[in-house]
Amino acid sequence: MLAYPTPVADRAVSIAALPITPAQYLTLRREASGLSRMQVARRLYEIKIKRFFGDRRPRRLFDSVAQALATVEQLEIPGARSKYRPVIDVLGGIFPLDADVYHQLIDEPADRRPAICRSCGCSRHDACGGTCTLTHVICNYCTAGAERLAA
Ligand SMILES: [Zn+2]
Ligand SMILES: [Zn+2]
């Protein structure tokens, strides 16, 4: 299934009232980076790690691209949450995300969750270009993009 990005302005209005879930957070950050799920899966499949101390030959984290893709898809299913931090850290090496934000969305009550842009998923330590500011529900980079689209 191809996912076409919704124009920023529509999106901000329709979902502003809903809390962002950990799964939505991953989707927003992945889409903001312009990567498809398959592209992320291919990158995941390339990753090799040493599984234990003294392991001479790093091994692949996933046995196949299909297995990596299944993991990416599962993490983006509404309600999905990975308590297994290394997976999120590894994803953070493929597209920008803040693993702390992801885990705060799981663990913190609604009023203590971090502020996140509803359009691109950026947040304080993971800002667009390192400089964007979150004014209301979307960041000023996304606001500027929406104004360009509307012009
Ligand atoms: Zn944004
Ligand atoms: Zn931003």
C-alpha cells in the first residue's frame, strides 16, 4: 500500500486533539525522513552486531529483509510499543528519532509526555535542522512548509 502524505494543514486540524502513540511517532519520523518501510527494512538488514563480548564475527540482526520489514510494520501498528530499547536505538541510526521520546510516550501519563510536532514528529532534542521550535501543535518548519503549499 502506498501512503501519500496528507497536506500538513489538514492533518494538524484533524488529529490535533488526539495523543500521539508510540507507533504514530515512528511513522511520523520515518515519513519525515522520506524513507519507505521497505527502505528502512533494507537498511535494518544491513546492520550487523556483535551479540556477545568476544564475538569475532558480527552477525546480522535480522535473518532476511522480510523479517526486518515485518518488524518495522509491527512497530507501526496502532497500539504497538517496543519495550525493547535496542530496536528503537537501531532505528534511530536509520532515520532521526529520539528514543527517549518514544519511551516517554509509552511510560509517561498524558500530561507529562513530551511536545511533539503533529506533522513531522520532531521534538526538543530532535529538531528539524537542529533549530525548529514547536509553537502549538506543529513546528515552525512545518508551518512554513504549509504556508508555501497554500501560497
Ligand atoms: Zn514539524
Ligand atoms: Zn520541526
